Amino acid sequence: MIKPGIPFIPMEPTPCREAFDDESFGFQVKWDGTRVLAHIDGKVELFNRKMKGRTKQYPEVVDALLRLFSGKSTVLDGEMIALLGGRPDFHNLMRRDMATDEAAAKYLASKIPVTYVVFDILHLDGRCLAELPFSERYGILKNCLQSREPVVVTDTFPGMGISLFEAVKAKGLEGIVAKKLDSRYEIGKKSKKWLKIKNRRIITALVGGFLAEGKRVRSLFLGHLVEGHLVFIGRVSSGLNAEKSSALFDVFSRLITDECPFSALPPLSKKEKPLWVLPRTLVEVEFLEYTGEGFLRHPVLRGIL
């Protein structure tokens, strides 16, 4: 039984290799953000997928939900995203999500606007909706919530998985989710009634350090500039053949510095001794998604820019 004020672990999709068309599924964009469940009952409480409170991190969303659901009680499921240039920016979102001080959260709200993208409704005015089919829940959601920044309802496209996935790829977005139209909401479960199809994306990153074997580069430490600070986003070793490894060692040997250029020291094992470099070299990297810590998952080096 889902009730406002009682946090729970949300339903999760399972991976699927390829996009498909199927009239028994509804397809939604998979937004690159952080999962947030909104509990509204005279006040608003926000929780992440691990049932940790996120209410004070997003004050503008809290205010908007209070206005939109005045006099009502509900539980919503969705994704919090921060847009930059029309696309979700995960690392700016993490600055918002990790703010623990109320004053800092309000300051960041003025600098990094967020959007709460709602894709499901699980409770409404004393009634748990989890046992209803997804298509019915989505209809209720559309009827009771009108999209208005910073709270919007995501679109659902029945049967049209392939064309939606191609549109998502063209825009460099994370992927799509396919949901059985007759699926009930299964608390805390990864269900095959929900499927996620990921788009391998390409980004440019700055190299801030490397691990070496002899005179070859074994692994690159990658960073992303956020307001002038180099934020560590992961390592890449796949795609480094012998020729590239030797050539990169020559390049980076001229850029070695004693100081770590990242805003926070990357996680290292006791045996690892990276060589830090001035962050002047851009590389192109293909990856699957960001982890919860903001690191690249399954990165592959595509080239040096």
C-alpha cells in the first residue's frame, strides 16, 4: 500500500538491447537525471530511489507541487533533471542533489534550474493506484497535472518504440523506457514489464591524468568543466591500442604537473600512482550512461581532438 509520507523503493526497468514497436507497450524518453518520488499531503516531501530525503535540495519544485496539488494528496514518480542547452546535464544536477545546506540549495536553485519530469502517479486522495494498469495511471496523471515548469508530465507514445529511439539518438539523449500498458506498479522490483533501451552517447572530456606501463598509457583520467572546476567523471582504457598508448605517452609527458587538476581526488587503489597532467587535451569518448556517482559507465575512447 502506497501512502504519502511513507518512502519506498521504486519499480525499475530491466535492460533491453534493441528498440522495438509493440502496441501493448507505451514508450517514454529516459531522462538523464535522478529518480525522485514526490509525496504531497498538505506538505511536500521528496525522496530518491534509496528513500533518502531530497526535499530541501529542490525548493522551487516543492513550491510548485504545493500550488499544483493544493487540497489534494498524491504520490508521484519521476526524474529530476537539469537542462543545459536543451539537454540534461547530469553533473550540474549533482551539484543541486548534493547540497545539504538550505541556503546553498536556494542559491543553487537560482543558478541551476531543474525540471521535475513526472511519469507515473501512485496515490491520489486516499486511493492507492499501484494495482491499476499503467495506461490507466497515466491517464489519471494527465488529467490531474498540467505541465508547467518546473513540473511537467513526460509524453507516452503507444507502440512507437523504434521511431522514438531514433529521435532520442539524434538528440544525444540517454534512451527510452518501454512500459507494458497493462503493467501494475511493483514496489522495489526490477520488472520485465518495464524495459530500458540505452543509447550509447558520445561526449568530449578533458584528460587530467593517466596511469602508465613503461612508456605507454594504460588508462586516462577524464574530467568535465563545471563553472571552471574540473570534475572527475571516470577513466577510460578501452580503445587504447598500442599505437595510441605510445603516442599519448609522448604527448602527456610534456604536460605532467605535481598537482591533481581535479576538484576532488579521484578514487584510487593503494597501488595506483597516476601522473597528473595539465588539462589541455580533449578526447572523444563513447559511453552508455552515468553511474549514480556521476562516472561514465562502459566508456570507450573514440579519438583525440
